[in-house]
Amino acid sequence: MIDHDRLFKELIQTFFWEFIELFLPEVLEYVTQDSLNFLTEEIFTDVTTGEKRRVDLLAQVKWRGEDSYFLIHLENQAYNQQEFERRMFHYFARLDAKFLMPIFPIVIFSYDEPKRPEKSQYLVNFPHRKILEFNYVAIQLNNLNWRSFLNKPNPVAAALMAKMNFQPEERIRVKLECLRMLVTLQLNPAKIELISGFIDTYLRLNTRARIKC
């Protein structure tokens, strides 16, 4: 079985600022990039199910021009889950209680189906009052057109195009374009291997397709 969380964690830890530049470039305007520090794995117990859940990625970064920090919490969601937005709120609340820092939450929805837009908000409302509005950034790969990233020379784009929206008959073309972009990036061998392994995992081609290619 594919360890989706490990693959995405390795990719984004290695190319963290490239990920931010690709999807959230405005964050770069107020962060000190050389302050990046990945915190140790946080484990929480889900009181409703009794399951232990791990925070996928938690980065501590410094506000630009200030002496204080904030957290960037990133989750990869590889399967569709009901009320996932509530789980994200639970993560936020527990991280807030532990670290007492501002938290910027991000979710990458990386599954193939369904393609309906995912929620990016958790609300608690009563008829006469709004009690809670919790928002997070939702990056839903199967709703992104891979062609929109062809001219973005970014290692994260080269990898994640493999999980974006394309037609079955475009599969070979997508893989070729991912690898073409990878060659142009002039990365070191270890980083090339990481991205090419990611691409191969999600864009496997059968023998017939390889010969045709």
C-alpha cells in the first residue's frame, strides 16, 4: 500500500518554501524564511473514536521584522472523510492550547475521488448567534488543472501535477511534462530522486503505455 502521508511529508518538508511560493505566495511577504523549524511529531487522541492521530507537518516560523513566531500546520488528506473540518478544528484547538501561538492551517486534499469542492470552514451556529467560524486553506488537487502549472518552474508543481485533474488519455503526457520540468530545475541527485519517485508512484504506466510513449 502507498504511504501517502510519508510521501507528501517528505516532499513538502524538503521543498517547504517552494510549496508556500506555489500556493500561498502572500505568506512570503511577512515571514522570515531562514527561521524555519519543523517541530517534533504531535500525537493526539481522538476522544470520540479512541484513535491516536498524528499532525502531518508543523513548522515554526518567525514574523518578519519581529521577535515572535507563528505556526504553519499542514495536513495531507488522502481519502474522503465526513466532518473532516471538525477534525481540523480539534487539531487547531489543541495546538493553540499547547503552543500559544498564531496558527496558519492548510489542508492538501490529495485523493482522486470525489471531485466536489471540499469545505474549508468549520461553523457552529445557533438561530440567534454565530458561536464559531474556523477557516483553513484547502488545496484540492483533483480540482486543479495540471496545465495551469506547466509554466511554473517549481519542484512542488513538478511532483503534484501527478495528482491533479487530467483525462485518462492525458496520463502519459502528464508524466512526460512532470519529468521535463524536473530536468529543467537543476536539483541535486537526492532531490531529483525524491520527486521522480513521487511521480512514479502516482503516475504508473502499464507496459503498453510505456512502449507507446
